[in-house]
Amino acid sequence: MDEPHLLDALGPAGPYRARKRETVTDTAGFPVAELSLTPRLFVTRALSALHRATPLPLERRLAALAEAGRMFREDTVDGLSYREYEQTVARVSGIPLPAVRSAADEIADSAQRALAGAYGALPGGAVLDWRDPRTRAGAAVWTRRGDVLAVNAAGNHPAPHALWLEALALGYRVALRPSRREPFTPHRLVTALRASGFGDDHVALLPTDHATADEVLLGADLALVYGGDDVVRKYADDPTVLVQGPGRTKILVTEGGDWRAHLDTIVDSIAHHGGVKCVDVTAVLVEGDPAPLARALAERLGALPSLPAEDEKSALPVQPADRARALERHLRERARGTVAHLGGDGVVEELPGGGAVLRPAVFEVPDLKGGWHTAELPFPCVWVAPWSRAEGTGELRDTLVLGVLSGDEDRDADLVDELVDDPTVANVYLGDHPTHWMDRAVPHDGYLGDFLMRTKTVLRG
């Protein structure tokens, strides 16, 4: 694209080109798009229209979702072919092209199977409709908690856009505030959904500045929000907001565990999709000496190439050079007191065409008390630490995915019991499984349906 692409807001009356726009640049600083930013009144009116709208019948919703998934992955949408779309997302976000392509596949698959994912949360004793014969004797009916879901989208990766499609399958109307860092994926997806049969007042794209962002959430019944620890704290006591926060994904190698046999899986879990996802490992805890594993990880991760994000063989994230240098300075400050096996001399490699690759880093930490292992950065950066059974599971808490490579499953059964029971550990993977493994039939961070739906008793004569 030679001229900046115009990304309109998508309101209940169709596309809206605002006077106030933000320039979206690629990682080299070149302008790629002009994103319309909606004013407060426009947002308020759009949310009101979504509340008034009536959901499509179930079969039409499912057919429209399936067609939108096909269009998203195959067709020219808003003037961009799929090839142009994936190249543009890689250029703008700095996410490696293979990761963008994988995320697009995930979004298309979710559109095809959105109801299957949503129904994972269906209670075993509940029915889906008050007309079900079981309500004559009294039965739980699974029903929405509201009508409109607001999504404050993430910009670190396209894949989270696969999740909120479940809300459309369940009959919600969706108001989506895209990240200004990467608005192409949500714009393409909402455009495809509208072209496939969803009304303009069923799904809206409402880009805003930070001052107006809360209006999108306030006008909805429920909200799905992505962010860091500050966002988690902000909405901790609000039952109408579901926060998708930091992952802090870890691997634990217990005594006798042969990490050499699982080195490919550990490396893959760290560097998958450039290390930018919440399910990528940022800490490896070893019951024993962590140094040999840290050295092995540094050797393997250090071999990854430095390439532009839109290259077919790219494997590492790219960011604007100034932002990459700021991250590097933060890393050096954070890594004081550790042994640098990789990245100690810096992690930034500037590209000839502009932008900078964030190269992997591996640090061996002396203990868990310093909190080094809780740092989560948007590239393959891993903290390798010693862990003692006597320390307990406290430092394993607050984890999205915890991989356990056990040296003795019988001996570690009580430990696994404790981890599975811990409410702050969302997923436990035992054995040789990458931490980025997912399936729509099982929860990622709980089922979204647990948040969107409730049961109520219906008794009829």
C-alpha cells in the first residue's frame, strides 16, 4: 500500500470517517493507515443501537460466523487481499509473519466452531431453551447475563480476536475497541462479519482515544478487557469486567526430570510466535542446578535469525528502534544480580530498513526471592531459577499455564494435586506438551461462557 489505508470506524449506520484520526505506522516509522477515532457521543449512540438490536436466530448466526471466517481467511476485504492483510499486520505489529498466519487460521477456525467453544461452559444439568420439555418439572436454563459485550482488544497478537466470536454465537451484540497498535485484524473481522449477515447494529468497531475508551465499557452490560497488572487491579472488584491479564507462564522441572529429552519443547514454549503470547514461557524453575539448562537454552535460542517481521522465515518480534531500546534498558535494570547466559550485551539488533529485532535473552537467577522470574517481556526472555520442594508452590502461583516435567510422577502426585487445586494456576500441563497448546473444547483462562452466561430456573405447567 503506497497511500495510507483509511480505516473507518464501523458504527450502527455503517462506516464512519472521523475528522480526528491517528496515523498507524509500521515498525520502521512509515505511515501505513489512518484510523478514525470516534467521539464520545458517537460511542454512546452506537452502544444504544446495539442494545436495541435483536439477535439473529441461532442458525443464521452460525452460518454468518462460518462465512465470515472463510471471508476473513480467503477473500479481499475492504480492499485488502489476505496476502496484503498478513503482510501489513506483520509490518505494523512486528509479530513474525508465520505467527500472524497461524493467528488468522485460529480466528477462522473459531468462527467455524464458535458455538462449540461457547458450549464448553454449559452446565451438565442445564437446558438451552425454556421450551425444553424438562422445564415442565423445573430445570435450569442457560441464558445470557446481558445483551451487549464490550471488548477492549489487545494489540500484542491477533489471536485473542478468536475468543469474542463466542459471544456473537451466544446472541450478544459486540462493541469492539481495537488496539491502535494493530487495528487491521479487528477491522477486517468486523467487516467480514457484517458482509456475512450480521447487522451493523450487531457488531461495531469503535476506535477511540484513551480519554473516550471507558465510554465503550460503560455503555455495555459486560466487558472483556486485556492489559497488564494495572488493568487487573483497576477492575478486580467489578463483576461485569473480565480481565485477560499477564500470563507469567512457567515450566517446572522436578528432581530427576530429564530436561534434555524435552529441550525442544521447552525452547518451543519460550520462543513460540516470537515470545509475545501470554502462553509463552517466561520462567523455568529447576529442582536442582539450573545452570546446565540455562546454557542449553541460550545456545538454542541464540541461533534464531534476525529478520524483518514480514519475512517468511521470521521468528522474532520487531519493534520501532526507540521502543526496543527502552525495553533493553528496562531489561538491564531488571536483570541486575543475575547471570546472563544470553542477552547480557543487549537484545536489540537494528534492521537496515528500519525497526529493530528483539533478540532472545536467558538469565540464571540465584533464587526466587528477588522476583526476577515474574518479569514478562514481549520477546523470548526467560529466567531460569532453582526451586526447592521445601519452598512450596508459592512462587508457582499466578500462572496461566504451568508445564511440569516430572522426574517421578508418583512422587510428584501430591505436588500436582496442589497445583491443580490452586485457583491462581489456570492450566497444568504434565509431560512433554508445549505451553502454547490450545483446543477450543477446553478452557484457556476459564471458559468465556462462564462469564457471559448464567443459569435460571424455569418451571412451567
